[in-house]
Amino acid sequence: MDDMNNLNQTPQQMPTYGQPEVEPVITIGDWALTILLTCIPCVNIIMLCIWAFGSSTPKTKSNWAKAQLIFVAIGVVLSIILSSVMSATIASLYG
């Protein structure tokens, strides 16, 4: 009897039995706005943190934001190392 009831249900009402959840597609306009916001200094870091760790952000955008934050961290570390080396070199030339 239960199987007969399932036949009358629409696909949205049918049980999913272990099927993965479908994420919403991020549109071109959303990506354009995302890229525009990441071009603004200081706002980019804040927005990347919100997108990376926010619960309402789609998984693909969250993963992209986490990857961007990793690249930002690598850039900051390399900038500190390079500026330290350059400062030491200049100090040794004039000192």
C-alpha cells in the first residue's frame, strides 16, 4: 500500500535515499559582483572571510574564498620576507 502512495507523488515529494544535495548555481552576475568586491582593498579580506566561513554561502564559493585567503596569506608572508631581506641589504650597504 505504501508503494502505491509513492507512485502518486511528484518528484519533489519522493524520498531521496542518499542522493547528494544539489547546490544552487552561482550566476555570472554573482561572480562579477564577487570579483568586483575583491578588488576593493580591506573590503576584499572581510568579504573573503565572510564567504569562506559563512554558513549561507554556497560550497563552491566558500571553497574559492578559502583558496583566495590561502593565497593572500602566502603573499603577506612572502612580502614580509622580501622586505626584511631588502631592508637588511640596504642597511648593510649604508651601515
